[in-house]
Amino acid sequence: MLSEGLKERLKKDRPMTTITLRIPIDVVRSLKGIAPLKGYAGYQTLLKSYISEGLRRDEALVSADAVAKLTAALRKYGVSQATIEKAKKELTDRNEDS
């Protein structure tokens, strides 16, 4: 059940950009120490992993919030809970087939 956004993120040939990011020296030192322990070749890869992890978590929260708001709005306009659940299941099933 991978979303289109996640499928795009898993592609190896995605376009990249370079950024400059100011990070305290002690944090970089910690990243360099932890990276090999977690199986990463370098600290930058670990840093990207942390960013991706946080981003996925926040995107899931935003998505869940949007679904909750839509569900509340549908209820407000008289759509039955059974219909709402049926629509959610249909969307979930469709995403699993993708």
C-alpha cells in the first residue's frame, strides 16, 4: 500500500539539490559516531535518514488529520458512518492494488 509520493521517494534516480545547513559541531560529531553503528557509510546518509523518518511521520499525521476533518464534515452533512467507512475501505483497497 505505497502511496504515489512514497513510490517516488524510493526511486534511486530522483533529481537532487545541494543545500547548506548549519549544524553544531557536537551534533556532527555524534552523527559521525552513530552512523557506522547503524550501518551507514557516512553521517550525511544518516542525517538524510533522520530527515526522511521525520518527514514520513509528519506527512502521516497531516494525512490522518485531513481524513479526520473530511470525516467530520461528511457527518455534519448527514453522510452515514457506514457510508464513510465504506468509502475509506474502497480507497484503502484501491491503494493496495496500486
